[in-house]
Amino acid sequence: MNDSVIIEPIRKDDHEGLFRLVDKERARLSTYFPVTCSRCSDPRHTRRYIKEILALSDKRELFCFLLRDYEGSDPIGAVFLKEFDWSIPKCEIAYFINSIFEKRGATSLGVMWAVDHAFSNLGVEKVYARISPENIGSIKVVENCGFQREGLLRRDFRTSKGELLDVYMYSCLR
């Protein structure tokens, strides 16, 4: 597993790097990250999207962390903590990585780091992931990170094309 991944909160000046990452992976990401793909249409819109993410972070509604392979590099991936329900408390995790970094352990490190952050810093009791049954790579990531499959949620995710997909629900408890 790769142990040199840098994981840090997204910053205002990450707009160009995030745009390049999303733009390079747009065809692969558009189904499962419709909001991020639509909001990162160019560097200017990506900057506005990041400002909104930072405002939501201040309100403890959404957090975004970027993965880098070395200090100062463009992002190679992103991990989101979102859909907070503070009455439980729980949140959803979502993540993606540049395709050239797949199967190197960077995604697993990012997920483990974000889960630890959710438990230790935010006081969350449960982190869950909703994953398409066809997304074998993402299933392997969460299973490697200690998540357990809770079941199948039928027609629970709407794609960018409006299609409703079944998803597996995975979770990790504190």
C-alpha cells in the first residue's frame, strides 16, 4: 500500500488542480459524481464550487479532502464527507481517484483517514457508503477499510442522466 499520500482539506486555491483532475476523469466520474462534474466545468466555476464547499464545511454540512502524491502537486483524488445526520450522528463518504493511481492503495488511505477524521474530530458514530454493485473497485476499497455491507437499496441513486440505480449500503461504526 502507498504510504506517501498527502491528505488535506480542500483550499480556495485548489480550483485549477481540481478542475484538471475532474476534467481528465469526467467520462468515468459523471455517473457517480454528477454535481462535482457539472460544477467543475472550468476553473472559474470550480473556484465557485470550492467556495461553496468551504462555506458548507464551516456549517459542518460537507467536507472535502484532496489526495496528493507529493507536496504541492495537483490533486490525485478527493474524499467527501456529506449528508450529515447529526441526530444519529452519521454521514456518507464518497471518493474518487485519478485512474492512473487506482490499485495503489491511495484511495484506501484517503477513506481510512476521512473515516478516522469523522470519528475523532467530528464525533460521528457511523460512516456509510452507497456503491453501485458494478463498481467492484469501490467495493474493494470499503471492504479493505473495514466497512460491512448492510444491504441493497433499490433505486436509491440518481445518475447525471436521470437513471435510478440500485446501490449497496456499506457502513463502518465507531
